[in-house]
Amino acid sequence: MPSLAELMAYVDMIRDAELRAKVRAVLEEQKVLLTGQGFSLEESPGGRSHHHAYPGGLLQHTLATVRLALALCDVVESIYGAEVNRDVVLAATILHDVMKAACYSELEDGRYILSPLGERLDHVTLAVSELARRGFPLEVLHAVAAHHAEHGPVSPKTLEALIVHVADLADAKLNGEVLRAARFLLREGVGVEPARLTHDQAFRLVIVKAREGWKGVRRYAREMGLLPEGAGGQASG
């Protein structure tokens, strides 16, 4: 899984020294100013069930979103000839989901629920509030507030906010669809669905099904410990 140091390397790409310092402080402190509680970015999931729903998923999703956003910046500048404020894009993508770590709690069976704070404030509202308290510029606040577009409090009104939204949506969709497909394969192939799947298990299941069919799904399920040796599955093939 990715490390916080990998994300810090992208923080160092922010040219504006003041903005760079503000972003770095959020990642180093890992603290909610509103309540004083701490949180762990490296242990947090990126979602409760739909995407990146496993320990470390938040950091993984954040890194993927940053890289996708930078690739979109390249496209916008080299193909469309438009100017992009990369500092805003970097700061917003790095911090767009940071408060999810404070909004989720883990149950004993591995499932995730909303924390007491998450029941009262969604991660977008909390992030905007926290970043405003820390004096982040309006353009960054807007890009964070708008990263869910029509499903959030406001839609993107700047090019930078749109890039952040598209990058976030692309990675969430990719990971979410692979997790959904993997759960379906396990239900149909072996009649079992674990409470949690890691990204490597999910991607591997999808690849194995494409290459080896249902037989491969059952084989990999046994390797995962979901099927005893010699056990069959529900699906034929």
C-alpha cells in the first residue's frame, strides 16, 4: 500500500510556499480543529462500501486522484492550450477527502460505519470548514467543495475544480466497479462474500475470471481461504 511519504512528494510540487506549508501541516498534524480529535490517513478507508473500502484505501485513492489530475492538467495545457493553476489542483486533490479519516469508524467484523462526527457533518462540509479555519485560499476551498459536482454542495465553477472532480470520479468509479465485480464473482462462483476485499484481491479476481473462467475464481477463492480444498462452487465452468 502507498505511504504518506509518497503523498508528501506531491505536496513538494506546490510552488507557492505558503500554500505548500498549509497542505503539509494538515497531513502532518492529522487533527480535526473543530473537535481536537486525531485521525490516521494511512489506516483509513476511502469509502464505507462503494470504493476503496479497506485500510489504506483513502491514501491510495488520494494518490491515484492526484496522478490523474496531473495527467488531466497535461492534456488541458498541451492539447487544449489552456492555463491551469497546478498549485490549486494539487492542494485540492491532496486534501479533497482528507476528513473521511475522521468521519468513518470500523466495526469488529471489518465493516465501516459513520463516526459520531461523520453522522453530524459529511466529509466535504467538514473539509471546507477545516481548511477555511486554516486560511486556505478560496480557489482551493471551491475545488474541494465541488469535487462531487452535482452530488455535492456546489458544482465546479473553475477549470481547476472541474479537473479535481473528473480525476476523483474516475478513480472512485474504477476502484468501485472492480470491487463490485469481485463481490459478484465470489457470490456467483463460490456462494461466499467476505465483509471486506482488498484492492489486490478484487483486481486479481477480475483478471483471473477473464483468463481462467469460473474455475479460476474458485481456485483463487481457495487461496484467499474462502473455500476449503476440494470444495466446489455455485457457478459452472
